[in-house]
Amino acid sequence: MNSKTVALCCIILVLSLALSCVAAHDLRKDDYNYGVVIDCGTKGSRLGVYVWPSDATHPYTEITYGPPPGKGGDIWYITTNPGIASFATNPAGIGPYLATLLDFAKTHIPTSSAASSPLFIMGTEALRVLPQNQSNAILNEAYTYSATHYPFIIKRDMVGLLSGNLEAGYHFLGVNNALGTLQDGDASKFVGTLDLGSGSTQITFMPTVDPSTMPSQYLFTFPWKSSQFSIYVHSFTNHGYLAARYGLNQSVLASSSPQMDHVLNPCFFSGYEDDETYLQTGKMYSVFGNGNWTQCLKFNLYCLNTTAPCPYTSCSFDGAYQPPLPSKTVFWASSNYDDVTHILGLATSASPADIAKKGEKLCLMSWAEVLGEFPNLSQADLSGYCFGASYIFSLLHYGYGFPLDTDVAFHKDYKGTPLTWATGLMISKLQAGW
């Protein structure tokens, strides 16, 4: 055997050993367990892959986004558009839509762990407001496709609709888990949470009143190690960012004369034009913006129904029960809250008064000035920011009752970790053994 042949044999041997090691690594059960959650929201769906130590005494206290600690790399999180509710009349199209997300999870979870990894697919407001037959068709197709094409553990009851209050409670768990304020079970460290989705909005916090005196439908109770906690939760349907904007536009049209073909909308920038259909009559109007903060605020307060009768000892808006806001609790606001305050140029901590001051200034800008100031943002998003500033100010101050000078933290993520109810769901499912 000549030297070239020997060298070639050595190379082949080395490659074979390397491939064997790779294969063995892929098949070897590592020291972590994995779980997958798909959040089917209004504008899109988001998949997160979670990890926790396989030998943890309380695994739900050590759950994080992948990769496992010390492995490095970006977090295991991916989004796709549009929202899954767009398949209401074509549920058969859901397979390729979900494949983008599930292929990502399959790529990141070790082969040997995939068959023991639970998969949850949950819809929120966009699916909650669909006719039941349509939402059921979407969820059935999502289950069938996932169970047929992927190795994860998934049962029919792991695919469903998440109630608004569960969404709120899970969001509380997810945010506090990300901040590290949940781990030692010290309630004095818990932050309150505010979430402003597209279709609904939620508020949660540890109440200062005795939970046993609160209406049960406003309570979310969860165990944590040897303790149990009850927090105030509420979800407001149709008060999410896009739903509220649509509702306000309809209110503006309702206030106009039926004989008119055009109407001024104080929550649109001066110089902005659009066509809007009044749902009740089907009439089309030409809508022109006039950027009036005071008038926009009046419409927002009307839509929030802040003068609704309160059947409880205390309420927020629209007749919903709310115990007094705890003065020492820090609140974290996410999703569309963060988008609007970012446009306003506010710091990650700001008060309702800060929002009002910046918002009134923004609403005075013309549409041409806004386009010039934010050339890289879509016009569809930009056109709503005068409304958005007025709405989150109205919601925080007049809706929930935050004092004008109380700072709220605005974040979509914490150190790269998304602040989402999906984490709370995974925590809760681990507590219950799925």
C-alpha cells in the first residue's frame, strides 16, 4: 500500500469517526427537556421553543427560551404573517403556513427529544371573535396537520382558544419569569402587566385587597413551589389597538350627518385622506384628518365607555371591576404600547403626562411632515399614531386610573427575551404535568 493510499484511508477514517460523533450527538438525549408554543395572534403567529433542565425539582421555575444555557446563539423564536384567522374560509391552507414555524422547531430540538416535546397551538382574540364553526375548522386543521407531519407530542386538547383572562394571567407569568421576579416567589417583587394586542387589551397585578372579596371571574390563581398566589386579571374584548382604532373610526362616522359625503376625523393627521365605510348603513365616506388632540381624546373616552355604571365597589372602564391600583407596584406595558411610545420618542419608562405632552405635539404635525419624519415606516402604521398616542393615554389615565405622574415601563422584550403569554402557558402546563 503506497503512501497516497494510506493517507486516503486515514482521511476516510477520520471523516467516518466525525460523522459517527455527529450522529451520536444528535441521537443522544441531552440534559434538557423541550416544549413548543405557537401563539396565533391577530396580525401573525409566533413560535417559541422552550427548554428546562431535565433534572429540575421544579422545572417550571427554570424555563427559558432555547438554546440551553451556555450553548450560545439567538433565542429560538420565529414569527410568520398573516394571522391564522385569515384562513377562516380556507382552512386547508393552514398546513404550509404552519410548516414554516414547525420546521424551525424541528430544526432546533434534538432528534432524540422531539418525540417527548409537547406542542401547544393556541389562538387569541382574532379566533375568539370568529364564528365558532370557522374557528373550529382552523383549529382542527392545525391539529391534524401538526400531528400528521411532526414528531412532537400533540393532542386535540393542546390546540384551542385561549380565553382573554387566561391570556392575561399567562402574560403576567411570562413577564415576571423573564424579569426574574417570579423565581423566588416573593410577591412584593412581582410587576403588574399591561398588554395591548391588536384585538384585545389586558391588565394584571397583585391586589392589595383580600382576593376572597373580589369577583371570582377577575381572579387568576397559580401555584408556585409551596405557595399559591391570586392576582387580578381582566381582558377587554374589542379594545385592542386595531379594534379600538376601527371602533373610533366608526364612532366618527356615526357622528356625521347622513347627508354628508365627507367627514373630519380628529385622530388622523391634517392632510391625511382615506375612504371609510360606515358599517351600520354601508355608506362610504371620504375621511379627512384634522389632527385635533382634544377632540380625538373625547372620541377615545366615548369608545372606552368611561362613564358606564359600575356594579362593583370600584371599576376601571366599561363597567369592569378593578381593585385600587397598588401604588408600590411597577407596571410593564408591552406590544402596541411600546410601538406608540417609541414613535413618540419616549424613554422606556414614561408617565401618562409624558405621553399626553408628546402625543399632542405629534397630532399637530401634518401628514406630509409625518411622512418626512418617519420615511421608513409603512403609511398604514403611521396614519394611526395620533390615534395611538391619544388611545394609550386615555387607556392608562382615564381607563385604568394611573396618576398622570406615575411611570410605566414600556418594553416588547427583556434582554432579547419576548414578553409574551406563551411563556406563562408553558409554565402553567409544566406545573400541571401538561
